[in-house]
Amino acid sequence: MRKTALALALAATVLLLLTGGVWQAAFTVPAFDPAPLPERLVPLTAAEGHRLLTEGANSVDYAPLAAMFEAQRRPAFCGVASSITILNALRGDRRLSQRTFFEDWATELRVTFSGMTLDELGALLRRHGAEAQVIHAEETTLEEFRIKARENLSRAHDYVLVNYQRATLGQREGGHISPLAAYSAATDRFLVLDVAAYRYPPVWVRAADLWNAINTHDSASGRTRGMVLVALGTR
């Protein structure tokens, strides 16, 4: 009886979404719609951004991530695109796509409409055989975040994903997930390889500003946002 009621409720929800046009919007590839950047963010496409990458940055992760980079194909797929980029970079080929990332329709549907929390991101990465250490901001500090992320970015074959609040950086929209691709010690900035490429280029962000955006409350999980350290598992 309970299963029947749940099925009817789900069917009613789907019907409502279909008739309201929400379904189409959730599944549509975002159109190119660039937004202005706050002055404190340095785009990689600018001369200064390129200089930071080429002059002494911890950038061993940049080339493999750039080679496997995928922009998100649905409005709520920032975690999916970030995961695909990192998993393919770890394995050195494009074996996964955003269409093949999910093992079941229910999870894909939920993420399409609601995105994913930090812990859900870690769990999905593990389902694909990766080692994923989830660290919430409430469990650490700015200094520890800087050390862990910088150390990761100085090594090959492991990567960093960050879950942060865009508005804290002066960008549009809310919670977001993207990989980190490099660190500039000279300016104390991290390079965020933004998977919402239709709206923003990769940007250099001051460590303290990025931390403030990470150390924010996620209403979906009831916890702070954070980071995921990802390496290739044994599976």
C-alpha cells in the first residue's frame, strides 16, 4: 500500500513538472550566457590569469583536467560534470560521460532536479571505484584547507573538488561544484576550473575568499559545504 502511494505521488510530481515546463528546463543543455566577473576574480583567459598558471604555480593537475574537461550539460549537473572530468583524468581516457554516469534512473532524476550534496558527491565517486575523502568546512580551517589542497595540486594522479557558494564570490546563482586545477603561492590563489563554462571561465580565487565560499551552510544537507580529495581506487 505504501509503495503504491509513493508511486502515485511520484507520478503526480512528474506530471506536474511536465505540464509546468520545469522538466524541459531541467534537461536542457544551458545556453551560452556569460556573466560579468567581480574584479577580485582573475580569469584564466586574461593575460594575468595565464601568467599565474605559467609562473611557478602548482599546476601538475591542470593539463590532465583540461584534456578531460566537460562542461555541465544540465543546470544542476555541476557535480556530475566535475566527477566525469576527474574520473576520466584519473584513468586517462573518456570512458565515462554525463549520460553514462548514473547507474539508475531514480538517482539521475533526483540529481537533475536537486543537484547533489557533498556527501552524495563522495558516494557517487566511490561507486565508480574512486577513493573520495569528503571534508566539510566545519571539520577543518582555512589553513588546513590551503595545505591539503596545495599538497594535492602538487602531486599527480589525485584531484580536488570544491563545493562552494557562488554568491559569496560575487557570482550569480547558488551552490556549485567544480575541480581545482592549480595553486599560485605567490598570490595565494586557487584556479577553479568552472564546469559552468557557459557562464564563467576558469578563475583564480584568493584562498581566503574561496574558503569563505566553502564555509557556508548547505540547506539540502544541513551541513557546511567543503571539499573532496579524489584518487583512483583499487577496484
